[in-house]
Amino acid sequence: MEVLGISGSPRQGGNTELLLKHALEPFRDKGWTVTEFYLSNRSVAPCDGCDICWETGECVIRDDMDLLYEKFVSCDAIIIGSPVYYRNVSAQLKAVFDRHHALFKNKPLIGKAGGAIVVGRGASGGQSLALTIIYNFILSSGALAVPGQRNGLSVVADKPGDVLKQPERLKQARVLGQNVLKYAELIRLESK
Ligand SMILES: Cc1cc2nc3c(=O)[nH]c(=O)nc-3n(C[C@H](O)[C@H](O)[C@H](O)COP(=O)(O)O)c2cc1C
């Protein structure tokens, strides 16, 4: 079993990556293969709208998205995190969402469990909007939107590492991971 974690932050070691790592711990504990895809060290160009994928089911752009195209197929669950940027997800993550469009024919995420994490500096900084955007991607891909303790994980933090001073939020990241894991295992049992 394999979980795919995508962080949309361009900041290495930032809050999104730290929260995502905590959310992925329950999968490691259960011996899953954990694939971490951090947009701080990967490059995914924006969709250029050529629409060739509409005919071929394949994107013509060759970059680090190639790995994600494989992982969307091989994974059993997915957790996506993003910093809040202008009350939205980061441009880096939005590029991934748009490029996923090339898989519209096969929809490899159908029936897979998905969770969402967002972090912004403001107490009402647009976290709920960014969460909705990630869950909309999950649902549009045919995946299942799994909640954490309440909704997706919404965090207030700014400087890289700030989130490490918030043990409650780190715990909630783990709870989100546990929930996604639980649903992924239930789905697997059902499909046997
Ligand atoms: C371009 C840009 C736009 C931002 N927009 C928002 C925003 O709309 N709301 C908010 O709460 N924080 C905003 N922030 C702050 C980041 O969300 C915050 O610093 C977050 O912790 C970054 O996550 P990271 O450490 O994973 O990169 C913005 C930061 C940048 C660089």
C-alpha cells in the first residue's frame, strides 16, 4: 500500500512540509510505502492549455510532473498540503492540479481516500478557502474527501518551523493521517 503526500510550498522545511510529515507518520507506522513530493525541490510547469491531452490522455510537457503521473496511479491514498497564498493554494500546487487534467480519461484517483492540510499566517487568513480548493480537487478527481479531527487540517503559522511550537496541531495532523489511512484500508477491504 502506498500513500502520496504532496506539499505545495516552495519553502523547504516550511510549515506545510512539517505538518505533512506528521500526517504521513501513521502510514509509516503501518509499513506503507510513503512517497513525499515537495514542490520546494520539484518543478512543475503550469498547464499551457494546448489540450493535446484531451485527445491522447498524456501531457506534452516533460518535467517532475512525470513522477506524479505515475504516483497518482500507484498510490492508494493521498494527502495534499498547501500554504495559503492570497486566500488560495500556492501557484506551484495549482499547476499540479491543472496538469492532472491530462489524466481525465482514466481518473487514477477514483475511489482513493484523500486529506487536506493548509497553513497561513492569519487567524482568518483564508485557510477555509484553500481547504475547499484542495478538497474540490480531490472530489473532482473522483477521490474521497476524508476529514481530520473536524474538517481538513487548518493551521495558523508563519515563519518556517513555527508549527513545531503547536503540539495540538501536530497531533491533529496525525489524526488526519490516521483517518485517511482508516478509509483507505476500508476501501481496500470493500474492493477485495
Ligand atoms: C505570496 C504569499 C501570499 C500569502 N498569502 C497569505 C494569505 O492570503 N493568508 C495567510 O494567512 N497567509 C498568507 N501568506 C503566509 C503563508 O501562508 C505562511 O507564511 C505559511 O506559514 C507558509 O507556509 P510554508 O512555511 O509551508 O511555506 C502568504 C505568503 C506568501 C509568500
